Amino acid sequence: MIYDPNRGEVICSQCGLVISDGLVDRGPEWRAFDSDQREKRTRVGAPMTYTIHDRGLSTMIDWKNKDSFGKEIPAKLRAQIYRLRRWQSRIRVSDATERNLTFALSELDRMASHLSLPKNLRECAARVYRDAVKSHLIRGRSIEGVAAAALYAACRQMKIPRTLTEISDVARVGRKEIGRSYRFVAGRLNMSLQPTNPVEYISRFVAELNLSPRCQRKAVEIVQEAAKKGLTSGRGPTGVAAAAIYVASVMYKERRTQRDVARVAQVTEVTVRNRFKELIAKLNLEIPAKRR
């Protein structure tokens, strides 16, 4: 069978018999000759997203006082349009659950914007929060705390590490509450999250310290060697990453102070110093005596 879109017919390829005719063409009424034209001439709306409480499927009246042709709306109709816009915003949020999602998802988007997180991670965080709402895990806990915990869990899932301290800096709740909410939500939703690998922090810390690529590669090698000998087990990943970067910077004479490294990694100087001594002793790294 051959479908002829120009005639709207289904034809037998052997004998030419018209099986059916008058078929409706469900494709677009325009033609596109490249990908740019195809994207610009699409007639559908925005794609479905979990970062909006109604998933972006409802209609929306724009705040601009212009019609579909771009012309100004007459002054006598603006009051009516204002009332329609107000009732439209009320209808979109119909119950307590949608009000909860509206506030929480806007809070998620705000925190993700401050942390410069990608869109796919925001979608993942929104799904985690929606699962928490569906499982009735929000009762007795602050919306901001659970939203921040969902963002932290999404960072762990997508392997874009952000520490609890970084998230608490942009959240409206404290670090302890975020950690408590995260442990509760992850346990109830059976989220199997692996411990964060210190290697995942190195590229970001190296960029903030303005170190060379060879210094970054050496720090990665140090962390991988330390992991083989079990030196990373039971220790904070940011502290291990900071110490490895400090060792590499000293070895390649791009030294940064322990205070600078600790500030970027958001750990104490004592932590950097202790992890530094462990790496030097257990990995038999050669460091000039005057640089120690």
C-alpha cells in the first residue's frame, strides 16, 4: 500500500487500485527546507515540563495589552482583559496541592538559577519533589526544606555535585534542615544514591582557583590512587578533592594557599591540612621540603 499525501489516497502498488480516498492530512500546512525553518514555523506550544505546576499544558493570557496581530487593545477593552487575566491565574491554581507545587517549583527554579544548574537537572528536581508530594512526605516539613532536599538529590543523581553548604547558601532554610529532609525523602522514595566521588568536584574547584589543566589531571590521578588504597572511604569528598588539588598545585609550582583552597571547597583549613598529610604519607608523593 502506498499513501499519496498530495491526493489523500491509499493506492495498491501492484494494480493501482485506490483503497481509500479523501483522507485528512494531519501534517502542517507549511513546508520547511531546513531545521531552522521547521522550528520557527511550528504551530504547537511549549513542550511539557515538570517545573510548572500544571506541566505547562494550560493556557496563559499574556500581560501585554496586544492582540494576536500585535495591535494595541483598545482602552475600553483593557478592563475586561485585566479581569480575564486575573481569573485565568486563579483558575490555573485550583486546590492546595497546586498551590504547594506553585510555590515549591518557583523556589526550585530560583535556587537552581543562583547555582547555574542546567535545565535537565531542574526537571529531575521537580520530579523528585512531585514524588514526595504524591507520597505525602511534605506534611510536618517546610516546603523550602523539601524543595532544597529535592534539588540536592537531583544533583547527586545527575552527577553535578553541589554541597549542602552551597545549597543552604541560596535556600531559605539551614543546612541541618536540608540534610534532615534529604535523608527522609531519599529513604522513603527508595532513592539509591551512591556516595559522591571526589573527582566530580575537581574540575570546578580547579577552574575557580585558575589552575592549569595538567594540575587538574594530576589531582584526578591522586584521587584515583587514593581511592584504590581506601583513603577516600569515610572522608568528605570535598576535603579529599581540595587536598589533592593542593598537592598538585605544589608539585607543579602553581601553589595556592591552604586558605584559598579551603575557601573554594568550603571546608576548613584543618581539613585540607589533615587530608594533605594523609595523601603525602600513604601515597609516597615527593614534595619539596621547603614547600611543605
